[in-house]
Amino acid sequence: MDVLTDNFSLYGKGFLGTVELTVYASLLALALGFVMASFRVAPVSALRAIGTVWVAVLRNTPLTLLFFAVLLGLPRFGLVLPFQLFAVLALGCYTSAFICEALRSGINTVPTGQGEAARSLGMSFSQTLSNVVLPQAFRSVIPPVGSTLIALAKNSAIAGAFSVTELLGTYKTLNELGYSIIWSFVWIAVGYLIITLAISALFNFMEKRWGVAR
């Protein structure tokens, strides 16, 4: 218990760092995932190609390699930003590919007749998608999107290896101070558990309120 009480501020700083990474990267992933899912079901072949390439590349690229590409590669092209922002970009873009596929799967569960009926009323593709298809698809994608964001929270641990303040990185300082590595990791695990349980509780609430009835 001493490792927590003696270093509460250190744990707190790392915990808040992980929360910030998770929140910002989640918002980016949801926004990009929505855009790419729209591209993948768009009637324009060029947009479908962009969405397909985005998903294929990011889903099949190791996240650690993506971190190296973003945090070490982009500065070589003159794009110099805080490491935390680079980490948000890497996490958000990587996760957006999985969000995209979850949303696309939800869109595919909506009967095609719904879209045809909307188009027969004169609605454009964007109107049909936003007013008819997505509201119905949203109900079925709540659980997979929640699971994906929980995975994002855990994946944020990689950022600690790139000088980004987050929870897992606190073990280095604690190890240097001579604290038990086992108990250091126990309290780190508790911190991640709090974050993932909070996300799980949020999406369980959303599923009960708006999800598909079972």
C-alpha cells in the first residue's frame, strides 16, 4: 500500500494522462470511423476505395509500428507537435479502422428497403445515411464500439515508451525509487481497471437505453 500512498501524485498524473489520451483518441477515432464508414458504403467508387485502403492499411499495421511512424516519422517532414498529440493521432487513426468496420457492419444490418424508400422520397445519399440508416445502425453497434474503445484505453500504454505521460510509464520512476515492481504493477492495473470499467458502464447504459431489444 505504501507504493500508492507515497507516490499518489505520480500515479494521479499517469492516470490523468491515460484518461486524456483515451478521451481525445476516442473522439478522433469515432469521427474518422464515421467518415470512413460513410466512404465505404458511398455510391462513389473513389470514396469506397479510400475507405477500403484506410481500413486495410491500419488494421494490418502493428500499433507500435504506427507509433514509430507518427512520432518519429512526421517530424522529419517538418511537422513538430507535442508527443501527446502525436500519440492521440496514432491511437485515434489506428482505432478508427475498427470503429469503421463496426459501423459498416451495423449499416449492413439495416434492410436495404429502408434506403430505397428514402431515395424514392427524393433524399440524397447523405440525408438517407444520417436520417434513416445510421439511427437504426447505431442501436446494433453500441457493444462492438464500446469493446473497441476499451481496447483503445489499454493500447494507450504503448505511448509511455515514447515519452508520453501515461499510467504504465510510472513503473519506471517507481522502479528507480526502489519500490516493489509487483505492487507497482498491481496499482497500475487497478488504474486501468477503473478506466475500462467506466467505459464499460457507459456503454452498458447506452445499450440498455438505446440498444436492440433481446
